Amino acid sequence: MSTLTQRIDRRLADLPTSLSLQWPGGRAGVSAPAVLLKLRRHHLLAHVASGRIGDLADAYVRGELDIEGSLGDVMRVAGALVGDPVRRGRRWPGLDWLAHLRSRWLHRRQRDAHQVRFHYDAGDDFYALWLDPLRVYSCAYYPSPEATLTQAQQAKLDLICRKLQLARGQRLLDIGAGWGALLVWAAQHYGVRATGITLSRQQLAHVGRLIEDLGLRGQIDMQLLDYRDLRPAEPYDRIASIGMFEHVGRAQMDHYFGTLQRLLRPGGLLLNHAIAAGGLDNDELGGGMGRFIQQHIFPGGELVHVTQVAQGLARSGLELLDVENLRPHYARTLWAWSDGLERQLERARACTSEATVRAYRLYLAGSAMCFERGWLSLYQLLGARPEHHTGSVRHWATRSDYPYTRGHMLR
């Protein structure tokens, strides 16, 4: 028996869920496993033995292996094979410097636009198959265990509006506005004048149709624009950035928050809703999963720990007011998206490529697993641009529109 085969047998024996492998000329594992991997290339056995989950996922997208079994069982196997990236030791300090240089190269304006369009212009019909009717493509907020995805996304939109203390006549900026759900919700329910920006032409066209269909011309304005190029006639009362920060990059983080500080009026509020690394030293998921996501899903995406995000916010002169961790909500959201896609596989294949369907099957379920295990997290950071004044200290103690308590956030 070869050394590789022996390693394979040991890995299979240690898994919490039964896995069998089938490859040209060989087979390993039990006869009726929960998960079966059919490998068309012998070299893929080495990826199983070493826990290179990202390389196996890439092989699945390219059609070099097939998977039989539920995605829940597949992810239990994947999690056991790759191990916990958060618990691993500290990385070499020089990697931070290299990561900063790579980030500067990745996040030039033209490259950012290309990377965003690679993901979001995959096709509106494809996303509509598994997102909620409002097409909210970010973490939902489940107010109760019985809530549906649609209810949870509406609850999330309203939570953002309450955190921002939106009121009629205020000027709201939504950076990375997606398919316009927050713009429409805030305009219809809170009476704001909303501006959204995106780098996706398909999203721009979709929101334009929404504005016309809902009679919101003059109240909502959607632009194809990089946040670094925004030059409003006057600063905004409120700013929301929902699921866009992951595209900013560590090298641009200080400039990003500095731009938000410039765009926000003194005393105004901003909310930054973004995925964060689960640990201080695992900004890329282990087992090659990070590289798989970069290649097939989010080119240029970068994650940092929430403490680093808070530092960037503070360095720009913004005051951090409130932090909420929505990690378990995102695990549930991703499983809801995954289940929705699984129910629509044939329709998905009809409106996009087989490779795209395969990539998203693994991406959605794999991301759900990562949030379940704490390898990734999701935070909402509420901040303010402090208002400097010479009035009574007692009267002006808050220095912003933020009230003394959190009561406005709760129902």
C-alpha cells in the first residue's frame, strides 16, 4: 500500500461524517458513505490527504470531480479536512507588508470596477433565483427563529434605518447600493432623499427601472460611480455601506474612512456593515478556500479583523458609537441562499454556465460553514462625524445625532 493511500485511509477514518473516494483504478472508504467524491484525476488524492479544500473545489468547478451527498454533509467533511484557521499560530510579520503591497496593486480604480463587475454582473436572473424578492445580497437579520428569509431581510433593512435614525428630508448615501433595496426601503418608509452608487451596470439598470416603476424619481438617484470620485454639492446626513467594504482592501481602508468622513456632515451618522476575519491572523481562509473565492467568486476581496476596521474608522476622525456582531445571522442567511439555489439548479444552469453554478453551490454552503464555525464574522459598526461647538458642554455632550440610549434600535 502506498504512503499516500495510507494517509488517505487515516484521514477518512478520522472524519465525523463518512466520506468515500473513487478514482480511476481505485476506491477508498465505506460502501454507503454520506459523501462520495468521484475523482477523474489521480493527483487530486493528494489534495484530500493534505486538506486542500480550495483545490478540490476548483477541480469540481472545472469538472475534474463530482460530488454525491447533501451540501450539509459535504461541508462537515470539508471543515474536518481543512482544520480551524483561527486557532493556528501567528503568521510571519513580513506577510503584513507583502499583503499591503498586494492590496495597493489590487485596488486601483479600473481594477476595482472590473472585479466588482466580474461578480455582480453574473446575471440578474441568476441572483433572482435564490435571493429574496428585494434582492438583498448581504446578511439578513432574523428577529425570531420562525422568520423567513424575506422577513429577515426586511428586518435588516429596517434595523439599518433605525440605527441611522433616518427621518424625512434627510440626505442618505448608500455606497455599493446593489439592487437598490435599502434605497427603496429608506425612501418609502422614512421619507429620505437617497443617493446610491455602484460599479455594476446591471445593478444600475435594475435600480433605474425600480425608480420608474415605484414613482420614486426625484427621491432616489442611482449613479455608476467609484466612491473615491463622489463630489456632492453638500455633505450627506447619513451614510450606509452594506456589504461593500470587503472590496475596499486594507491598503485603501484609511482613505475609505477618510472619504466617508469628508462626505458626512458634522454630527451625521454612518453605518458600515461588512464581513470580517474571524481571527487576527487569518485574513484568508485556510486550505486554499481563500484562493478559490478570489478566483471564482470575489476577485480582489480582502478581509480584516473588526479591531482593524475600528482603528481605521478612528484614524479618520470618526467616533465609533455601536458595534453589533451578526455572525449567526449570516450563517442562517447563507444556508437560506444555498437551499434556494439547490431548489433551482436546472433554472440556474439555463441562465448561466455550469461552472458558475458549481462555484456558487460550494461558495454559499462553504461560507455558511465558515460563519457557523467562527472562521468568518459579520459586524455592523455605527459611527459619527463629531460636531465641534462652543455651546454648553452638558447640552452638546453627544457631539452627534446619536441619542443617549439604544432604545431606537429595538422593537
